[in-house]
Amino acid sequence: MTYTYPFTAFIGQDLMRLGLLLNAVNPKIGGMLIRGEKGTGKSTVVRALAAILPEIDVVEACPFQCNPHSTDLMCPHCRKAAENGPLPVQKRQRKVLELPINATEDRVAGAMDLEHALSTGEKRFEPGILASANRGVLYVDEVNLLDDHIVDILLDSAAMGVNTVEREGVSFTHPARFILVGTMNPEEGDLRPQLLDRFGLSVYVEGIHDLDQRDALLRRWEEYESNPKAFLNKWRKRENALKTRIAKARRIFPKVKADDSVIRAITEMAVQLGVDGHRADLVILKTAKTHAAFEGRRDATLDDVEAAAKLAVSHRMRRQPFDDVPDHSRAVEKVMDGLRTREQRKKKLLKKESPTESEQDAPLENGCPRERGLRPSPSGSEAAGEVFKPGKADDLSARTFRMPFPRGKEPEKGRFQKAPALEKRGRYTRISRNQEGGDLALDATLRAAAPYALSRPAGGLAIPIQPDDWRRKSRTHKTGALFVFVVDASGSMGSTLMTQTKAAIMHLLAQAYKDRSEAAMIAFKGRKAEVLLPPTKSINLAERKLRTLPTGGTTPLCAGMALGLKIAKKALQRKRAPWPRIVLVTDGRANICLDKTRDGALLPLHEEVLAMAGSIGRENHIRSLVLDAEEKHPAALGMAREIARHMNARRVPIYGLQPESIVEALWE
């Protein structure tokens, strides 16, 4: 038997648990995104939510868990059956359904029932994961690694409350009202801002630093693992009490009111915090009213607005890709303190008595003080050497240029590249007759077999199908590029060059963030090259590595180029990052060799460098750019120019270069 750690036994993370409980009371809040460090209990607390969700009435044997008391919330089959009289009702526990990270669009949204179509010749809808999640919780672990078009489907269904399928000759709409909960580790890549905004609430969690709480956490977990059944029985009373509290709050919520002062506080909060759009206002209002119901009150107050804002604005305050996660809790408290002070002054001027506020009950078991400052602590240590901060784009003069592709290497137009999806993921775009592998295109296969249905022996099938009739789905997915930054961090670069170099790369990283591209970073200095950052979509992590990159030592240029080529070729083997882009930043002044040989003799250093550059230039699917830091050097030898020529790369002098121009060079 499988046991789940009880929700009320968790220690700390009050803000995360409160957000989940408010969604359980009012699913229309819009779900919740939980971001944070690995190993902080994100997945465990979501799975524990199932035990405290109240039971619901469902139509017996309905795969969509339809609400028998409302025809508006029924599937077409139940709605039609309800016309003939009351429907059979049964009690059912709400489910927490977990979405696999490799789920296909057909499995998520539903598709044609293949077995039924082949045996009867009739089209029938086969429910997907969204159908099973109706009126429950849909949990997506590592939501940032899910394909964007799958995330779009989830968020659209969660917002509209219905799932509409139009594919393979099937047109079907069914209710899909669920609480969408996603968890992710930001170091593995972030969600697009448009998708972030679609989650109603968001919270950042980090490990508990209080020693007493960590001790208690270890003891409870040890007790749970030694005897799960006894541990659950110990906490069952608190679980049932919280379950009853949620059910009571659901009954109170429709009667909760928000007066004019609460509405104005919400709008002023949104304006002062600079959130985008109006979704934040709506979510704060819903959450504030839900918080009041959870506390057993029928009037929302400014305290409810403050609690709601801490959950609703954290993922809507960021404006730039590399801005630190704002300390939203302190910002919300500062705004609310100002609003409360103004209200008190207003009441004093009007000579009205200020009503006493009753103390609110603690919202959770194991009550802890309100969390402040959920900003993650910076990671990474600074290596030895001098660190130069990136310059600003305004410090660099404008210069534009274009970087032509070698003949036969032109990519598609646009910054997203369409790559064939060899696995059963991606959008179904067309059919293929001879494609090996892939999933069956049922609609096209049936159309190909239909003209021969009467002339072929049935063999127990309504439409006899032969191998010549098989059609496969050709799927494509959009993918960004892979930027492999090979940065000269030797002492010859100097402060001015490193400042300009970091400014240019920062601009490239910002563009990569918008295009959902990956970035890898290599620094070479001393006697070796080092991978500071393997290929990742966490562009924020790449930016932090760049900021703390120290400079000093000798120049092992060949080692850096060899490591950059290795990473780019490995990406091509994955077939998930077409057109890798190597960005080499160097002054060409190599002084450490790799001991390459030709005919048994060691190559001179400059020939070794050019030979390595030629190896990169011969790769037909790797695009290169050389940011030349040598051009205005007093002792310039023209090595950077020669390296670029052998790499078949565009050479761009870093002096006086505007960062936007580098983006043009890489994409046009």
C-alpha cells in the first residue's frame, strides 16, 4: 500500500501551503506555480493535498466526473441523459493527477478512440488526462521542461473550464475545471513571461534555515518512514479538521463581499508595484475574498488583500530577463502600510471611530510568522582573479553589419527554428506515407482505406486496413539556438575589453531568453579551458556566471576552441538544438598549446590555433562569430582575423560595438 505524507505535518513553507489551500477553496483563482530550490518538498506537499480535499458528488460512471447538480458543468452525454430524469449520483474523492513530462498532445487533450473506430467504423472521442483531472488537481512537475504548446493547452483549459478537441475528424467539448499546480527549479530554465502570468498564484520556496525547524523536520520524516500507517493515524484528526475547514470556506465564499476601500487598495497596489496587465487585479480580488472565507469571515479586509498580493504579484513584477526576483513581500507590506495610514488619516479627519480589528486565527497548523523576503540567495563562488562589471550599451557607439551564411547553410526565416520531432512529441503538422516510426495518423489512414472498404474482406473490421494504407504523423517542434560562448579570460584582455565583452554577451543572453534558446559558457585562462555552464535554458544562471567571471593568467586559446566545438557537436547529436552558434571572444594572442602533431612533429603554436579554427569551419551546421579584441592592440598581429577566416566566421571588432549589432550578426 502506498502512503502519502500528511499535509498538516509539514513544517515551514507557510506561504506555499496557504496558496494551495486557497486554490482548494476556490479553484477559479487559477492554480499555482511553485518555484524553488531542489529538495524543498514542493512535490511532496502537492501530492499531500489530495487527502484534505472534500469529497464531491459526481455522475456515476462518467469519465469526466460531471457535476450532477448543474447541467452547465456536464459533458454532452450527461446533459442529454439529464433530459430523461435525475442522474445516478455517487460520492468520489477528488484526485491529484500527475502529468508525465513526456505526455503527447493527444494523451493530454484526448483523441479518436482507435479501437472503436476500427471495429465499428464510427468516430468516438477517447478522453485524455484533462478529462480525468476535471474537478480535481492536475499536477505538473518540472513544468518549465514541458513543451510550450502542451502548457498552452493546460492553461487555456484551466482558464476557460472546458477542453475543446478538433482533430482527426473529431469535434468534442467537455468540462475541464481543475486546479493546475506546477513546480519547477528555475536553474533548469524559466517559463515564458506570457505563461507565468497565466498562473494565478506563485511562490518561491527555499530550504529552512532555522535549526529547530530543521531538527523537527528530520524527526517527523524519520517517524513517518519507520511506520507510515501509525504516523498517518497520529495526524488524521488534524487532516480531517483542515478538510472540514476547506468545506466550510467553500460554503462561505459566495457570500463574501469586498467594499470600495478593498477594491481601491487592490488597484493602487497593482499600479504602485508596476505589474503588467489587469490579471493581477482580478486574481488579488478573488484570492482576498477566498482568504476571508478561509478565515470564516464574509467581508474582505486590507489584511486579506495583503495576503493575496504576496501570492499573486511575485511572478508579475519582473520586467527584464536578468532582474533579480524582487522582494515582493516587503514591497507589498510597504504599499499596504501606506494605504492603512491613509485610511486612518481619512477616518480621523471625518471624525469616525476606527473599528477594532479582531485577531485572525492562524491560517495553518504549525503556524509560523509571515514569510518575508522570498528572494533566492545568490549561488556560485567567485574564482580567483579580478572581476570587471559589464559595461552599458549606451557606452558603445553604433555600428551595424550583417553576417552572411556560407552557401547551402541558410536556416529558415525567423529566430525560432522548426525541427522535425522524431519522438511522439510536438505539433502534428502533416502526414507522411513512408516515414519510419512515429505514431499512426488515424484520420489519414481511414481515409486511405475507405475507398476499398467494400472490395476487401472485412476480417472483423468495419474498414479493412492494409499496410499500404498506413499514414504516419509528421510532427515538428520549435526550438531556439544553442549559444556556445567561448570567452578569453586571460590577463591580456584587460579591464576595458572585458567590460565591453560582458556588455555584448549580456545583450546576447537577453535575446536568447526571449527566443527560448540555450546557452553554454566556456572560459579559458591559465593552462586550461573550463565549462562554466553546460547547455541550459536558465539564461539567468549564465548571466550570473558571466558577472563573476574573473580575468587573469595565460591564454590557452586552442583548449577553449576545442571545448566549444565539442559542446556544439554534442548538441547536434541530440537533434534538439539545430544551428549551434559558437561565439569566440579573443584577442588571438595564444601562448599555451595543446601539443598537436603533424607527421609526428609538434605544430607551431599559430598553426595549431588555425588548425583548430579550420576544424570548426568545416562543420556545416555550426555557425560562428569571432568578437575581435585585438584590432586596436598596439602589437596587433592579425591573428583574430586569421582565426575568423579559418573558422568561416564573421569577424567583428569588439571596440566601439553596439551589442544589438551582434544579435543581427548571429540571426540574419
